[in-house]
Amino acid sequence: MEKRQFQTGDIVRHFKRETVDPASDRYLYMIVGVAKHSETGEEMMVYSPLYGDGGLFVRPLDMFLSEVDHEKYPEIRQKYRFEKETESD
């Protein structure tokens, strides 16, 4: 399996970004880093939305790196739940 990695400061887009105006910053996030759950040791991605009131959010790293459920979201073209935003996007 491909090992996908993000760095602190990377801007990523959630797959639902395909459903909104691309000129907006909706569903764009900045990577803060990877943290470990204090009791289970599970790795969690820490990220902050670039829209709304900001804040910090965590999601299990495995879930963050997972593929989009294309059975549930057949219209989505993006392969992974979160992908790095590039200047050409």
C-alpha cells in the first residue's frame, strides 16, 4: 500500500470540496501535525480549517489517509478522503 505523508503547514482538500464553488476556501485545511492518543497510542491527524472560525480538529490517521467511499459518493472523482492542494488545483 502506498504510504501517503503530509507535512506541517501543508494545505489539503477534503473530497467534499468538489461539491462547492472552487473559489471558496470551504473544505480546505492546514495540517498541524500528527499526535498520539494518550491512552491508546493511536496516531491522530491534527488539522485546522481555513474557513469559518478555524479551530483544531483531530481524526484517526488511518481514516484521514483512507480512500473515499465511492459506493456512498459515486460522483466524487478524488481518490482519497484528503489530498494535498497544489497550485494547479
